[in-house]
Amino acid sequence: MYFIETQCGDVWGILKKSEDLSIIKNYLEKQDVFTYGISREDYDVNGIHCNACSCPSGWIIIIRIPESDIEKAKEIGFTRTISINQA
């Protein structure tokens, strides 16, 4: 699943660097979402640039979670990706 990170409007707070992924992991665990893996990657915002909290930061958060936690992650704002097995 993925989440397009914002400048400062994410429920877990503002991340300063990739090492801060534990902040997201801890937040998800408090919401009863178990993560197998989590990463933060560059995201092309197609030239959109603004500094409002709701604007994209240029990063995307990617999580791997159990099937049973997908609905909980959707409630937080994550979007389901198509797995290689589903394509």
C-alpha cells in the first residue's frame, strides 16, 4: 500500500529524514496495523509545488502489511497497490 506524503498534514507528524520511518511504524502499530516492511521513496508531483500542509512533499510512503490489515490502513489514508500476483 502507499501514501502520498504531505508537507505537514500527515497523522503521524512531519518526517525530517528517511530514518524517521520508525515514527510511521509506531503510529501504524498503535492503530493495530502490522508492517512487514516500510520505505520512503521519491514521488513525482508533476511540477506541483506549494508549502501548504496538504501539498505533496515529493515523497511516497510504501508499506507491506497483512491482508487482514488493509481496511485499517485505508482508514488512515493508504491506497492499495496491485500486487505482481494480481496483475
